[in-house]
Amino acid sequence: MTKKIIEILFIDKKKVRFGHPLLKSGSVYKNRIIFTYDSHSTMSLRYEEGKKGIVFDHISQNKNNPSALSGPDGTYDIFKLKKGKWVLYKDIDASTDWVPSENLPKPPPPKEN
């Protein structure tokens, strides 16, 4: 089993503190979000500058075997900052506009026998 966490860090009267209810999921505000998934899976969790939010794999249960560990299902969700709160939006388009550089190195020529 593997875990990843989105944690709120804030400064209160010059003291660093963790866990402030700024993550809105539905009508509930949470201090932190903990993702638990199968250790054989890989979960993406990162801040995307272009999307201005925290993009992450949607983790779901195995429908055929509910007792099995969960993993990414191929869809993505995002937390976006709105009026000082991080609001959850589900099933977003996670594609990017990234284009490889035209200055990529050329592969070496094939070896002749």
C-alpha cells in the first residue's frame, strides 16, 4: 500500500502549522487529503502551472473485487484555488500543450556490420 498526501501549510503568528480546512470536496472542507492505493500502481500528484491547480489521478476501487487495493482509473481531478479555498473539480482534461523542443539531439547512425 502506498500513500500520497495534499497537506495545507500555513503561518499563524509567525508559527508554521499544518492542517487547515481549505480543501473543499463537495460541501465538506478538509484539512488534508490522503490517497491510498496499491503499491504496484503509480499515482500522479502535482501542481500544474498551466492549469493553475493541483492535478491528480482519480483513485477508484476495483469493481470486480472490492476488497482489492485501489489504483488510478485513467481519469484526473484537480483542486483549483477559488476565493482562498482549494475547490475540487472532477474528471478534467489533463492533456497539455507541451511540444518537444526542435533542438533535440539526433540519434547516432546505425552501426554497420
